[in-house]
Amino acid sequence: MLVKINLRDQVRDYLLSEMITGNLKIGKTINLAALARHLKVSVTPIREALTQLQQAHIIKAVPNRGFIIAELDVEEAEDLYELVANLEVMAIENSEFNEEDIIKLKNQQDVFENATDAISRIQADLEFHRLLAKGYKNNLALKILNDLKTRIFFYERAFTNDDSFYNKSDNQHESIIAAIADDNVPTASLLLKMNWMLILNYIQKKLTE
């Protein structure tokens, strides 16, 4: 049972967790009454949480159906990846990285390379990117990034199961880490944007096949 403090935020975090683990899939209707029974809360904080997720474009309201996780769309993908790439570049350009940060990035890269299934690989990749941006002292930008990446999860879950695709991303991650370790922020920024565009190009191709 959820503690009756910030119920809306707790419900929102629960729903995001269910999305990231793959329990809530594209096209799935979110049943308010069933969710209220499961979490043992009223429908009010659930509706508030769903409204927040709708405003973040993670879900959408459909007449006579309620809230669902929206279908994938090539134009949305282009907007998402371009925005995330630019926000992350801005984040690393306004961050300072120390030796501990570099070690954490290298360790997370190991997790990414050794992931054994699609969801674990995507989660490891998103965590790598979170570590890149976490030093940015702009909490609003970081929150926006988090929301955008929750939506991005569905695109990558649908299309990025090809190991050969991830081998290219592996190399870019390692180059990003090396550039940051050398205090070469312009190169790191360029590589970071290329990394997101690599994924976008792949997803654009899949969505238009």
C-alpha cells in the first residue's frame, strides 16, 4: 500500500516503472479503477498522475477508452531524439567531470555491453546517458530529459533488438568517455549528438519500412 504522502508522484513513479520494465506496452489502456484497487488509493491521485504523463506526451487520452500509451510515430521520434540530443549536449557542456564520474561511466558501459536482453540493454543505455547529464545544475532540464527518455524507451523497445546496431553504439560510448576524460568537451558533444542520431536514423528506417 502506498503511503498517503505525494500520492500523485508515487503513482506516477509506479506507472513509469511499469513502462520501463515492459509491463505497460504501446496501445495498452490504463484502467483507473483497476489501478486504484491494486495500489489501494482513490482514483484522484491516479487521474492527476495520468494527466501529468499526458502533458509529458508519454500517454494520451482517447475518447471512450481513457488513457493509453500512444502508438509510435516517425515525426514524434524525430522531435524526441533531436530534443534529447540537444539537451544532453547542453548538459555536458555545462558540467564538470571528475575521476569518479569517469569511473562510473566506464562501469555503466560495462553493464551496457554485458546486458543479455533487450530491456536490460535499453535500461543500461539510458542509465549511461543519465550519468552523462547528471552534473548539469538545471533540475528542470533534467526532469524534461527524464520524461522524454521514458517515451524514447518505447521506440527503442520496439526496434533496437539488433546486436550489430548496438555494437556501433558501444564504440561511440567509449569514444565519448575518452573525450570527457581528455577534457575535450567539443568532441564529446559531437560524439554524443552522433550517438543519438545513429539511433534515430535506425528507428526512422524501421518506422518507414
